[in-house]
Amino acid sequence: MALLKTKLCPPVEPDALVDRTRLGLHLSEVATRRITYIQAPTGYGKTCLLSQWHHALRANGNTVSWLTLGQSDRDVIGLLCYVSASLAFAGVALNPTQNVTGNDCYATRESLITDIIEALERHEKPVFLFFDDMHLLPAAPQTALCELIERAPTQARFIGASRSTPDLHLARARARGELLEISVDDIKFTTAEIKAFMRDITHLDATDLEVLE
């Protein structure tokens, strides 16, 4: 299986991102919740926020993986191979007999999930797994990812972004206090952030800013 390495790295951030310190403060919660989930329509900055969290966690010495999901991730085995590759790229030691680039035709769903779980257990330290564009996952890969999340060791942290609510048993995680939810109301720009974003347009008055917000 040929893997696209670009799916294993967050996108390059623009030079002039608005500093959104209030969203960065959620990182302390991300570190303690099993699942962190961002849901908002396109254009709200979900990927930018995930990328900023990813870089901040990595800069602090944490083990952090990234996987950008797409329309091609329709196969359960292919998805799990990508999850394995993202972890290996982040420095998580996988089973040496597992070759996700060459032996995927012999792999099974159960063997891959078991290999990933065992690798996370051996790592011992917290591992942050980022998944962008989760709304693109069809039902079968989504179910496999849900199984991985439920069976993963406690040091695994799953952080995802989607335009819609995926079937990841979020109600169960919410009831257990294991879920951090970031909604449209949390992620949308405040008046001050709109002003910072539009700082080169000097003729905007308070009414204009209110309309934009």
C-alpha cells in the first residue's frame, strides 16, 4: 500500500494567523480528556485550531500524530494502516513484523487494531492522535475508528474535527466525563478577533464589525 505522506502532517500555517489565546487555553483540557471533538461548518478554522494544538503539544515534548482523512479512506484496512503510519511517524514503536506499506493485503481489521493498541500501551507516555475532516469517513471505517478509541489505553488522547457528528459513541464518553466538545459558538471569531483579522481595513466602524460578527 502506497501511503501519501502529506496526510500524516498538518497543513502549513499561514504567516498571519490571528492569535486566539482563548482557544489555546483548552489545551489543558485536551490533555485530560479521552476525546476532544470540534464540530463546525466549513470555514470556521477547525483545521487551523487542530494544527495550532498539534504544534503546541509537540513543542512541549509530547508524542503527537496527525492524519488528514479524505474521500479515499473508504477501506477499513487502509484507514488502520494510515493510523499505524501516523503513529510511527510520531515516534510510536510499532510491532516490527507489521509493514503497513507492503503487507496490508494479509492484514486483518483485528490484527491492525491489536497492533495499534499494543504499540500505544508499550509507549506508556500520553499519545495525542489528531484526525482532521472526520465527516469524510464512511460508516465502516468510522466504526473501526470507534472500536480503536474504545479499546485504546488510557494514555491515548483522540482529537478530531468534523462538519457533522460522527458515530463515535460520544454520548457514552460525555456521560463518563471523557469528552471535550468545541462547538460553533466556541470557535467563531469574537469582535476583537474580527478586528484583528481585518486590521488592514481601517475604515470599519463598530457597526461594520457587528454585522461581520
